[in-house]
Amino acid sequence: MMDIRLVRIDDRLVHGQVATTWTKITGISRILVVSDEVANSDLRKFLLMQAAPPEVKTNVLTVDKLLQISDHTLLSNVKVMLLFTNPCDVARLVKAGIKIDTVNIGGMKFSEGKKMITNFISVDEEDIKAFNYLASQEIELEIRKVPSDRRISLTEVLKKAE
């Protein structure tokens, strides 16, 4: 089984903060970007590979592909960071049996149909349902852009936003 060091939702995926601070503090050797949308875009995959630190192997996978390979011997004891664009994909993994303790939320941009709950996190009803499901599975949902930031409970922020 892979050694999941960080599960992060950040629609920017691999960028400066991920490439520098999060990879160092977690001690990972592999970033797995888990997104059906990104996995089907050759340009986005190429750009993500260019943004990743050279010492960290990076792959872009669909949710189903990660589920297929999650217990493969090639990932045994590999320290990984799972990067997602949305909580619905994380919930799909958990429902399929992937064990996750904490989800870090770094940023979810505003778009039509979403409401801002912090200055860098916007959610719609589907996102809220997914976050509520994850919380019901006793998964900690913490907001932090960088490791040195104070942890803020997403569950508490959602309660205040209602």
C-alpha cells in the first residue's frame, strides 16, 4: 500500500507552494494528481509535469486509475501526495476504500454557482455534500495554504457560512 503523506485539494494543483514547501515538509517522492479532467488534457498534464520539482516523480491519473493501482506493489511504501481539484473525487476514493485521515484544502476558485466561504475557497452544493461525507467518515478537513499557516477547520467554516 502507498504511504499517503498528504491529501490536498487545490485547483491550481502543482504550483510554487506545492513544489517547494509541501513536498519538503511531507518528505514525499511522488505526486499523484488525481483528476479525470486533467488526465484527459495533454496540455495540462505537460504543464503540471514542468511545474513539479525535478526530484519528485509526478503522474496524472483518473480517479478510476488510482483505484486500480492503489495497492500495486510498485507503490508499496512510496511516500505520496495526492492532489485533487475538488472534494467529490476525494469522496469517491474514500467510498471505494482508500484510507485517508486528513484532507488539506488549499484553494478552490470562485465560479458561477459557487459561494465564497473564505477568500480562497468557494464551494457549491456538490462540494458541500462531499465535504460533509468526508467529515462523517471522521476525516479531518483542514484549511492551510502552506504548512506554517494555522489549521482552520473547514467544517467550522461551513457551519458559519450556512
